[in-house]
Amino acid sequence: MAEDPETFRTETRSWLEANCPPAMREPMRSDKDATWGGRNPSFAHPDQKVWMDRMGARGWTVPDWPREYGGGGLSAAETKILREEMARLRCRNPLNSFGISMLGPALLKYGTEAQKLEHLPKIARGEIRWCQGYSEPNAGSDLAGLQTSAEDMGDHFLVNGQKVWTSYADEADWIFCLVRTDRTTKQGGISFLLFDMASEGVSTKPILLISGYSPFCETFFDNVKVPKANLLGDLNKGWDVAKYLLGHEREMISGMGLGGSGGNALVEGALRTIGADEGGRLADPLLRAQIALFEVRARAFAAMSERFIDELKAGRAHPAQPSMMKYYGTELNKTRHELVMAAGGSDALEWESEASNHGATPRAWLRTKANSIEGGTSEIQLNIIAKRILELPS
């Protein structure tokens, strides 16, 4: 650490208090309050851009990335202090980005210097929004069976095919995409490309979910020209990049188990609808016990997550550990939203009025049902845990 930890903490606290707008310390009401950035960003509140720009200028949207790539250059200990001080002030995440949580780590590991300098600073500042081109209609759990092709045309690749469940493809600027460059082998015939979603031949079609929202899309490629300089890693070695990125995606998804309403917020919501007993406790003893159990599990998961991140950054994490974190984190997140629904009573079922923020609570609850599918199904994660961590026979 460059300076005394307590000095860094004091300076960080002071900067956050002076620079985080009050509106960015309030709980998010819906997904629309999340800040994604991009070429043509939309903000539910003007202070979202203020907060993103201030943190981006300091490199604190990606505090542990090197400064030359737009990061803050902080040590692991300093990054941890920053996260703690942001949590203490209830600062919102200044930038949600698949570029940060998924592509960035892969670029840092596999990218050329030119690719890092081209893409990482823009990701850190929220200037480019990315989406992920992995799953296909016939290549979901068996991702290595993908068929989207990239034909070598000399100075560029010609991409043809389809992806599905592409999160926010209709709002993204660029895509990181798995393509087939050799049909004589399965995993060994996959490459990893980066290309602009504004390229001729790229189109998207939203998929409507049960929640009424549509974060996912079908994505189509019709003779899309991709410069060879946009190949990440070696030709036909994209599966190595894909596996590395999936570990970070599962880490990101597992983080949902740490967010949202904690025990106190759950109790406060339940007290408003159910009321308190003579001792001031939640009048429903069964729900009270369920919330208490959830809080214990959430705190245990938070401690485990902190340890896992430290081990990951030190290169000591088990390769299958992201699967364990992803599985438990998504189950925890689903439990949280089920308790929010139970605590809200019949009011939590309201779907359309301004009073319920257009049904934000039930829509969010329904959305969590996909948590155990995206990023690798729970069944796949349990198989990985059984084989690679518990070493059970196949």
C-alpha cells in the first residue's frame, strides 16, 4: 500500500463525502436507476452521469486496474477500503458494465497492448457499453457446440450466425463474441472476436420475459466484416478466453447474493404490512425466523466472497470456485426476493401503478428466476462442484 491504511481511508472517506451526490446514496428503485454508460447513455437522474464521470476520472470505476488502462492503480487492500467506505456512505455503483465484470479481466490477460489501450480506458470511463455473444439456440449448456462462423477473408473475418439471450444487445455498442473458425474440432475450433454492434449486418430482436421486461435479445450476424486486429487471443484458442471470462461472469452473478435488501430492510418492509408484537418484533414469528436465517446466510456468504476475491487476485483460488459462488449467490438472491414478496403481503403483487413503481417488486422477483439459468445453469454448477471440488466419481 502506498500510504498508511488509515490515512488512505480518511482521504477516501473525505473525497466520497464531497463528491458522491446525495441522490446517488439513495437505494435504487428499479433497474432503470442502474448506470450503464455507452455512446448514447440514458440516465434516470442527472446525478448518475455526474457520479460516473467523477469516479471514472479518478479511475475508481475499476480501482484495481492499472492507471495506464484507465484504472485507479489501487492495491487490493486499498480497493477493499474503497468498497467499505462506499458501503458506509451507501454510495451506488457508479458504473454497471459487462466490460468491467467480464471482458476487462480477459483483455488484461489475453489482449495485445494495442487492444488494451484501445478498449480498457473507454470501458473504465463508461464510454462504450458491451454485450456478450455466447449462447446460441442449439448451444446453451453445451456452449462448445456453437456454430456461428467466422470465415477468414484475408484481412478480415466474415461472421454469420445467431446468438440468443444476449443481455442488452439492443443497447450495446460493442460485442465480445465466440465464433467457430475450425469445424474439424469442437473446443479447439473456437475463436474470440470483438466487434462494433453498429457494423453492417448486425441486428437484434428483444425477447419478452415473464416479468414484462426485455433485457435479453436474439442477435443476428449476416456477413459481418470484423478486422483481424479484433481477434482476442490466438486463432482457435478462444475457448481458453471463454473459460477464463466465464469464471469472472459467475463471480459477477454470485455478487447478486450480496446486493439488494438485507435483513433490516426486509424487517422494515414487513413491519409496515404485518406490524409488530408487544416486544416490538415482527408479529409473524415464522417470517421473522426466515429473515433471521437469511441474514445469517448472507453474512456468511459475504465473508466467503471476500475471501474468494482475495484468493482469486492472489492466484490461489480453485478453478471451480466461481461455480460454487455462482450457485450459492443466485440461490441467496432468489431467497431474498421471495422474502421481500412475503414481507410485502398482497401489496407486493400490485403490477402497474405509480405507487408500486409499476410493479418493481414482483417484476424483480420474477426476474430472479433466471438467475439459476444465466451464466451456466445451477445443474451444471453442481456437476462442476461435485467433480472438481468434491472429486466425486462421474
